[in-house]
Amino acid sequence: MTRPAAEAARTAGDASDADAAADAGSAGDAAARLRAEAEALAPELAELRHALHAEPELGLELPRTREKVLAALEGLPLTVTTGKNIGSVTAVLRGAHPGPAVLLRADMDALPLTEEADVPYASRFEGVMHACGHDLHTAALVGAARLLSARREELSGSVVFMFQPGEEGYDGAAAMIEEGVLEAAGERPVAAYALHVSSNGNGVDRLGGVHTRVGTQTVANAELHVTVRGVGGHGSTPHQAADPVPAMAEMITALQTLVTRAVPAFEPLVLTVGLVRAGTKPNIIPEDASFGATVRCTSTEGIRDYLRRATALCEGIAAGHGVRAEVRADEQYPAMVHAAEAVELARETVTELYGEGAFRISRDPLMVSEDFSRVLDAVPGVQFQLSACPPEVRPEDAPFNHSSQAVFDDGALPVGAAVLARMALRRLARA
């Protein structure tokens, strides 16, 4: 290379480095501004969260909750629709420039628990409590909607805000998908993001700390219901009956053995028999006996294979005992699988906003299930875990999610709002 050419190359390289540094600085400034704005929203978000917490609702119809969400979104440049058959809210922010869509989701429903936590905004309703933090999810998503609405002029594309009822066992995500939430912006989103708070940090010892993982985050689950039909009789003459109880007992043991012999060791599956029913008196052989089990597996295909084998096993054992087995296998939720690029975006975003120590990769999946898996079956994305453990409580001593004594700290709200908003901004900027 000639000297003039070399000098030109160095000059170009220096200019390129300077441009990159300027871009990085600009991005850092934008992230700092967004973080500051999220912190400024914190009192407002906490007030909304407390109002939601005090009036929790169950299932797919959440009239009080929906009213509060609609009021919180009022005045923002959003196209808002409500569910036809469920109490959902869908809001679409259309950016000033053309581009794809990103979906952000929060679940809104509560749990059938009587609250025992000593907080001033405790549930006013006996037997209903926000014990899983969905009130925080909802308030944080409102915060993200406010942050992104203020940046509408810089958005290239759309953001869909999915306020979902019925996550706790009602498959509200499936209902919203059926009603068209994935087409709300006019085209299917290119990515979908959500958060889930934990009252004990779930392995994170810092309020506002985030963790997630590539691949399976929550597992596929199903329920297995088995009724064994026999012939009743008296305990003094069992040979004159067809006792369903020994057959049922053998099935319960054999199903556990099936886990170790039919399921790959690198595809964990957990079977728990939590319901067993038979008989009315010790000396009466009942005509039937039944049990119910929950099955959880890190892959949707794995749970389907196990259910097929389990059905055949129970029917075979019944035949050997001269009784009959009626087996019902109910698939519930698929596994929630995170896209690698979405996890990396979460890592970059959290680190940019809150520093290196704020994010970590989880080692293991969670053996719980989550209907956001329905969305991630259709759209690549991630649900990150956010610690809402009060800083004055040791995580190992804090009541866990779904406990009637669970307490979630409001300090997680601006973090959740900022991370969701910044992830949407960054993803749309890449398109």
C-alpha cells in the first residue's frame, strides 16, 4: 500500500472509530434519559399497582382491573381495543416511521388466596390476592407505554401492548391470540417480550436484578386423570370382586418408573400424583378408584410422548388385573422457549441501563408453566425474570410467589418499565 493510501486508510479508520464512539455515546445518553424518566414515573406506577393490588380479580373477566388500565392509558397516542369475550386490553402505538411490530405483554389476573401480608394496600376481597405479582407486571407495562409514547417520533414501526387476563389456569393468552392480538398492528410482530417478578428474587439477591436463559424457560405441562373400573365386594371375599385399588397402586408406581425408563435423561420430566380417591370404608372393595397427576417436561414433544406411553401403560396394567382403565391426558401449556437473539438483547439492554451486575444467565429452566409460551410459539422472544424482593429481607427468608404472605417491592416497577421500553426501541431500530 502506498503512503497516501495508508494515510487515507488510517484516516478512514479513525473516523469510523470516532463514529462508533459517538453512536455508543448517543445510545448511552438515550438509555440514561429513559432510565431517569422511568424513575420519575415510579410514584405514579406504584399508585396504580397499589390500586390494582387492593382490588384483585380472578379469571378472564376483570372489569375493575380493565377500567384502571384503560384510565392509565388515557391520553396516550394509542389505538386501544378491548376483548370481545374476555376482559383483555390491547393497545397499539404506531411510530412516526414505517417498520415492523414488537409485542410487550403483561398478565393482569390474581390468585384465589386470602392475603396475609401486612401491607397498607392489601386486598380488600376475601379469598383473592395478587400473590404472583401480576399487578406489578401490569403497572410496569403501563410505564413502558408511557415511555414509548413519548418517543413516538423516533419509532420505526409499532408496539403492541398486550394486557392479558386469565394467566392463572385460564389460558388467557390463547384466548387473546384467537381474538387477534398477534395481528393487532396489521402484521405479526417480529419479537415479543415480557417480564415476571419474583417475591424472593428467585436466585437473584438484588432488587431489580434480571435473569433469564436461552432455550426452555418454563416447561410444558399436562394433567393425567385415570379412573379404574372394577367390581365391588367385601374385604372377606376379594376373589369374588375385581378390586381396582391394587391396579391403581401399581399404575402410580409404574408411572414413576416410566419416567426413568422412557424419558431421556437430558430432557427432564417430573410426575406428581397429587390426588387419589377410593372407597368409603376399610372393609368394602370399591367399584372404582381414581387418581390425578401433573406432568411437566422441558419439551412439548417430550410430554406428548410420555402421555402416550402412560396411557398405554395404565390400560395394560388394568387388563392384567381384570379391570378397566379410563385415561384422560390433558395437555395444558407448551414449553416456553426463548430465542437466543432475544436473550442477548435483554442482556445488552439491562447492562446498558443498570450495569454489568444487574443481569445474569439462569442455569436451569423453571418447572412451572406459563401461557406466554403461546405467544413465543408464534413469535421469537423472551420473558425475563425480575427480582422484586424487598431489600430489607433476605431472599432465602422471603415468602415465594403464590404465598399468601408474598410481598413485592415497588422498586422493581421502573426497572421493568425501562427494560421493556428499551428492548422495544432497540429491536425496532435494528429492523
